[in-house]
Amino acid sequence: MSLKKLISNKTMAALAVIFTAFASTNAFAQEAAAAATAKPVDMGPIYKSTLFYVLLFLLLCLFIAIVGKAMKVYELTRESEGKSEGINWDLVNGVIFVVFLLVGLYGVYWEYTVHGNMILPEAASEHGKKIDEMFNITLILTTIVFIATHIVLFTFAYIYRHQKDKKAYYYPHNNVLERVWTVIPAFVLTILVLMGFITWRSIFYKIEDPKNKPLSIEVTSSQFQWDVRYPGADGIVGLKNYKLITSINNLGIDFNDKNNLDDQVADEIVLPVNKPVRFILTSKDVIHSFYMPHFRVQLNTVPGMTSYFEFTPTITTAEMKAKTNDPNFNYLLLCAKICGTNHYNMQKPVRVVSQKEYEEWVVKQATYLTNDLRKTFKLPLLADPAEKPAAADSTAKDTTAKTNQLALKK
Amino acid sequence: MSTISLQDTHHHDNHDDHGHEHHQDTFLTKYVFSQDHKMIAKQFLITGIIMAVIAMGLSILFRLQLAWPDKSFPILETFLGKWAEGGRIRPDFYLALVTIHGTIMVFFVLTAGLSGTFSNLLIPLQVGARDMASPFLNMLSYWFFFTACVIMMGSFFIQTGPASAGWTVYPPLSAIPKAIPGSGLGMTMWLISMVLFVASSLMGGINYVSTILNMRTKGMDLWKMPLTIWAFFLTAILGILSFPVLVAGVVLLVFDRSFGTSFYLSDIVFGTQILPNEGGSPILWQHLFWFLGHPEVYIVIMPAMGISSEIISVNSRKPIFGYHAMIYSLIGITVLSFIVWGHHMFVTGMNPLLGGVFMITTLIIAVPSAVKTFNWLATLWRGNIRFTPAMLFAIGMVSFFISGGLTGIWLGNAALDINLHDTYFVVAHFHLVMGSAAIFGMLAGVYHWFPRMFGRLMDKKLGYLHFWITFTCAYLVFFPLHFLGLDGVPRRYYAFTEFAFMEKWLTVNVLVTWSAIIAGLAQVAFLFNFFYSIFKGKKSSQNPWGANTLEWTAPVERLHGNWPGEIPTVYRWPYDYSKPGAEEDFIPQTVPFSQTMSSNLPHDFEGNTEAEKIQAEWELNNKPAKDTE
């Protein structure tokens, strides 16, 4: 059988296609039916509605086909009358380009003003302000180029559309012009690079101010949660080792390191305003991304590698609520790196408060070290209230207070 | 299988010319295991189109989920079974959808479908060769690609589902089956498919390079090659140099997954289960992946640039502006694309010093891109633009390239990338510059060279319909997504329902999804046009667009060996359109200067004093005649 025959034998092919489709649909349907035996669903209306849309689409196709035929008839009659071809498609397309340009420009304006107003509020951190400055400069420059080139592109398309009596202008090159539009972008980009480079370095190469030491907070990511560890009174987040991870020591904190004894667990991130904070980022399982968009902060958390991001929050949550005019406003920590099934819901609330509020809050947080862990690490058990199984909240807090006092005494 | 004797007769005419063995083509050797570059190009194209339709379908599926996260679509359960229980796509299947959508689009459609089709079709035809340097390798290239496609699609039919760690398959997520169901057998199939794919594109690339370097016809020096060929040439070099690195990365990942090594894994704990791997680094994968991955995006866009340059020049009836600058900018992009991969990794926690360096190289690469854009605009200036569907798509390509390229300046800036990384801004950026610009370049190429492939023309009115709907909808889909990114909405989120601040974007998602559906339906116009025209389209003349390049000097019948007699000789560059003094508005490359005395310019002779003397003499003799004209 030759290919020609094979293809002309359309009915065969069509039948085969229909058969395959039908068979597989049937198979699926059977599976679905098996699954749905417990809860029979009336699929009738659903199929009908799907069929409805399919028919609607076919109707549209038919309509387009009819319009196409009508155009063809028109063109043929023009041709038989000896007139020029019916529709001047070059003109039609040229005009559509102009319309597209005008509507598009309005659309861009609309997007910038409507959707542009829905984006993140001003940066709530020191370095974020610099990033926002860069953002604005880049936005303005690229918008100018975007609009200008599109105006040129689409108006050229209209002005220089095909016309019978015209001839294109033979203009193969112009070295001056080419040099100009090599040098200008190069110049503009150099400025952007320099500014970006300086901003980038200022973010990642911080000179530590001995009077204003950053608060260290460790964040450990795992599917699909963030574990936050505050350093406790000594201000140092102690060592940990993934090999020590057990069901009661989910971060693998090594309590033989004294710095760990006062480390606190927190179920939200609370930051004092205007104080530098240094996040120590680690991951237990896969790569996640520590993303706090309002502070212009993002860094991946990588298993086997510790990374650091230091910044200074400048606006408290309460101030931001006023600024954004949104009583429900809250800072957020999200995961921005695909990390598994629940990637879309891996969050932690973040609050920025005054120094005083922070100090009040932080002493209330429990330590990681519990009596169970003390047993494991052969550390002296705590006396009295905490010795009783510390399930109740109040007891836990007592322990914290105690530990804090102990730490302070040290 | 029997022979197609009727269509085959011409073979006997031209066999003598290139010493081809006498044999009869069977269905199998002509259509399946063909070694003819034109047939292989069609195989690549049609496979690419099928894969594009599949990948587009996948995108519609996850767009449905994003627009109506709370709504149930029982029809989905009918087709997807347990992956859409109750008519709602499951989160892990959602991730599988985005992963496979990305993989198919980037590798199978925009690399194989684009380079595979047009490099195969145009390289021998435009440089004047009978076929590729190694037709057999060329055939293998297609069949490796086909196998890769089959294996990739096969992963939809296994219990744990396809790979779902994103198209960049970052370990440990992709390395540990426990991390996500898709990292089981589905990931293994992804890796096997990728190895086959890389083998395919290497075989293709080596062929393209050797054909261009060794098999150009008489007179076709490098500076007379059309920009398409330059683009394919540099693309192939990029592929040859960067794809092996991906294979190295993939092999190491296979070792980690199946043989217990620790190239990418270290210090990993699931719950309380401590994995034994030590000493590896997940960052290593990212370096290896993006060492290919970034050149890859230029592998995707450069052929589209070459195709658009050619089409814009032909249909503006004007020489491409700054031919040399176009080539140098392509070379610049090629070289620079190897040293910018780190801009995908600004926030991985790698040394910030590296981030600074990669930012510099990244923003430098914008310069050649800008030059190309301005040159396209200058080509349109004072042209006589014929809006064929191919031309429309080429102009659309320029528009998308500008829009998508400009946001690249934001993302290439390490400081700005901190907040934009892995958000919808990135999605919008690369969909404009790859998903739209490169696809438009590909579609432009299909409309333009369809007569060269099938001897028939596609319907132009359906082409217009296809273009305008797709062009509008693509902007409606991708433009608003920038703003989601600027609001800090991360990509690859299954639903926007868990965060209060994302809820305001739900209506935008509905708009985007509807636009995507309409754009998807518009492709029906293309598919119908394409397949209908193969059999029933209007017969094409030999040179339907009045183009200069060599492929239009070959007969419409598409002979095996391309030209019936001797391969034509090339005398001039391919862009002599609307040359003053010439009778017609195009002068094919095969026309010697001696036949166009009235239009020759001093520049044409490139310092050949003999020719200049002859021209001067002629001008002296013909001056009065010229004046009267």
C-alpha cells in the first residue's frame, strides 16, 4: 500500500483514531467508575456542558470558514472583473498594527496604574530602599525603551507597508548609526551595572558595627515548615549536627555546646525595628528559599551548606499597617524554591516590633532544651517545676524564664 | 510496504550527479528512516508541533487550576483519573505538569523542533549542498529525539507520575524519591530521555557545523551566508560545547539516585531518617545545569533571530541593516552566553563575589541584543513591507524580544534579582523572550518555508487570524504576570489560596487563563492550515516570496540531492533587495555581477581591482543611456 493510498484512505485512519480515543476513554471511564462506585456521580450534565463548549467552538470554526469563503468569493469576483485584488491586506495589517499600538499603549498605562498599584509596598529594610531605588531607575529606563521601540516598530509597519508604486530604499549599513546604538546601550548598561554592583556589595559585604551587633536568628527549612531558633541571652546560636536529629531533637542541636543551652524556639519571627538581624539559613532536606518580599530578602536554604543574610528592618508591622492602609497587613516568610507537594503553603508569620516589645516577647519563648534532651545529653536535670512533664504551656514558660536567669547569671 | 514509484522517478535523473547508489525508496526509507535532510526536517517539525500541542495542553491544565483553585472539573477526572480526583488537579500532579511543560517546550519544541527543523531544512539548501555531511547521523539524530519524546511522554503512564521537580530538576528534590512522588521512576525516565535528547542534538549539531564549514557551494564564503545560516552555525557550536556538560550533570544525578553516590547530596534528613550521603553539594548541579541552561536559552532564541532577520529582509524588500553587525552581535552573544550562567544562581548562597561578576557579564550581553533590535527596526525603515503571515510573526518576534529582553535587564541585576528571583516576574520574562519570541520565530519560519518543504502555500488569511489572536493573547497572558512577580508571588505555587495577599491576583489569573485558552484555540487555525495545506494548499511557484537565497533556486519538487544539475554558484551576498538600477527588486545570490552592471556598487567588489575596472569601463560606455532612463 503506498503512502498516497494510505492517506487517501481517510476513513480507515479516522476510524482508527476514533477507536483509540474511544477505547482509552472507556478504560479511563471504567477506572473512574470503579473509583466512584461508593459515591456515584451523575456525569451526564458534565459531559453535556463539555460537549456544549466543543460544539460552540465548532460553530465558531464554521463561522470563520463561512467568512473565509465569502472573502474568497469577493476576491474572485474582483479578479474576474479585472480589478485589483479585493482586500488590500497590507493596508489591513498595517492599520491593525497601529490600532494594536494605541490599544497596547493604553493597556500598558492601565497595567502600570492598576496592577502597578497592587505590588509590594515600599521596602521595609535599609538595603531594600537601595534596591527600590535601583528598581525605579531600571523601571524608568526600560519603560522608555519599551515604549519608544514599540512606537517605532508598529508605526514603521504601518508607514512602510507595501504600496505598488513604491520601492524600498537600499540601505545596507551605516557605521555611524551602528556605532551609536552600540555605544549608547553599552553606556547605559555600564551605569546600571555599576549601581547594581555597588548595591549588591553593600548588601552582602557588611562591615560589623561593634556597638550595634546584629541579632542572630537561625532558620531551618524542611518540607514544609520553617523552624526558627533564637540565640537566647548569650546572643549566640549554638552548633548543631544533622546526625543528632531525633524525634525530640528535630534540629539536631548539639547540647554539648554551651551556647545551645539557652537557645529558644519560636513559632513566629519577631524582629526589633532598626536593629540589624543576621539570619543563619540551613535546610534539612531539599533546597528551599527563604523569601521575605517586604524586606527585599531572599536566599536559598541549602542542605549541607549554611548561608547568611543580614539586614535591618526599618518599619514595624503597626506602622506598615498604617502606611498600606490595610489592618490585616502582615510581613511574611514564604518558600520561593520548588520544594515539593506543599511548596505553595510553606509560610511563617513575621512581625517587626519596637525594641521594648521585642524584649518582652523574647523572654517568653521556650528553650529548645527540655528535660528529655537533658537526659539524652547527660546534662543535669532541672529541679522543681520543670521536672514534672512539661506539657503545659505555663510550665514551659517557667522553664524558659529559669533558663534565662541561669544564662544571665553565667 | 511497497514503493511509491510514481513520486520516485526523479531520483533516476539526479542520481548520476552525486554518485548516489541506485535503489528504490520504500515507504520505510522515504518517510520513516529517511536520510534526506528535507524529510528529516519535516519529521522534526511535525514531532515538534505535536510536542508543542501537548505541552500547550498541559499548560492549559495548570492554568485552569490557577484560575479556579476551588472549582471542580469532573471532565479532568475522566481523563486524568487519580491525578485529578474529584475533578481537581492534585498538587504533586500540578508540579509534574509545570515540569513537563517546561521540559517539552524548552528542549523538544524550541531546541529540537526549531533548530532541528530549520537547520536541517535550510543548511544544505542555503549553503548549496546536496545533503548534510552525514545523512545517516542526521537520521539517527531524529530517531534519538523521537525516542526521547516517547520516553518523556511515557512517564505520564506510570504510577508515580512524571518528574515533578521543575524543569531544572534541582537535587535533592529530584534525587530522593521520598521528597516528591515524581522523583521516583518518573525522574529516571526524565534523565534517560534527556541523555537521548542530548545525544540527538549533538549529532545534529556536529552535522550542522561540518556541513556549513565543508560543504558550501562555489562562491559561498562565510560572509555571503544568509543570517539564518550564521545563526544555525553559532547555535550548533553553542550546543556542541554546552550540552555535554548537561550529560555529565545528568550522569552524576543518575549515580546519586541509583548507585548511592553523593555528588549532589549531603547532610540530608527526612523527618528523623538521616540519609548516609555526605560531602556533595546541591549547588554543583546548578552550576552544571546552568552551564548548559544559559547557552540553551540562546540556542532557543538565536535560530529565531536568524529566521526573523531573513524574513524581515525579504518582506521589507530591503537588505538587512548592518549585516556584519548582525553577525558580530550573534558571535558576541555566543561567546558571552558561556559566562553568564551564574545569574540564575544569585540567591543560591554562592559567594556574592561571583554574583557581582555574573551581573557584569549578564548586562554586557544585552548590548549585542540591543544592536540586533535596532538593526531590525532600521531594516523596516523605508522598506516596502509585505505582510505575509511569516512577516507578521517576524515582527511579533521583534516585539516580544524587546519586551522580554528588557525585563532581562532587571533580572540580570543581582540586587534586583534578590526580590524577583523565582517569582512570576521570571515566568513572565522568559515566556516573553523564549515562549513567545522564539515560538514566533519558529512560526514565522514555518509560514515562510512551508512552500520549500511541501511545495504548497499555507492560507494567508488563516495565517493573519492565527497571528493576531496569538499575538494579542500572548501579551494578555504574560504582561500581567510581571505584576504578580513584583508583588512577591513565587512561581510554581499550586494555589494562591493560602496567602491573603495573593487573593487579589485571582481575578488576574482568570484573565490570564482565558487568554491562554483563546490563544490555545487559535492554534487550531494554524494546525488546520498546516495539515490541510500539505495536501490541498495552493501550489507554490519556485520562488514565491521573491527571495535571494539559494533554497529558492532549487525546483519545487524537492529532489533528493536538491538541485537536478550542478549546484548553483554564488556570486553575491543574500540581501540585494531593491538595489537601485536593478530591474527587479531582488537579485538572487546566483546572479553574477556581470549580469547586473546597471546596479553594481563599488562596495560589491570588495577591492577586486579587475572587476572595478570592468565596471568603470561599462559605466563610462553606458552613461548616456543611464541618464535618459
